[in-house]
Amino acid sequence: MTPETAITELRAGLELALLVGGPLLVVVLGVGVTVGLVQAATQINEPTVAFIAKAVALAVALAAMGSLLLGKLVDYTIALFQRIPSLVG
């Protein structure tokens, strides 16, 4: 395996990680900012409120996009396994 091939495969893996994790992180970030603004406006500084809201938002986002994200992971893994002979040889 040449260094260029290794870097290409590493880049593809990192892009997939961004593609899979990005939407979930954006949802949690949006909920966190919204809850933070509401807590600042109402002066309710309870950390469990923010945690529960983020956990529920993450669960809803996973339920909505989980099959799409898992499909992308499976497609990448199958393609990577199919490329193993050309990567090694």
C-alpha cells in the first residue's frame, strides 16, 4: 500500500465520519443553544433540563435518520472490503 492510497482511504473514512456524525451533532447543538437561551431567559439553571432535552433530540434524530446513516456506513464497509485485494496487492 502506498502512502497516497493510505491517505485516500483515511480521507474517505473521515469524510464518512463527518457525514454520519455531522447531522446528529448539529441537532444536539441546536437544541443545546435553544435550551440555553430559554434557561438564561427564565433563570432556570438546572443542568438536567439541558441533558434531557439533548438526549431526547438525539433519540428523535437517530430514529428519523438512523436507517439512512446506517445504510451509508454499510455501503462504505462493503466497498472497503471489496477494495482490500487491490489495497494489499
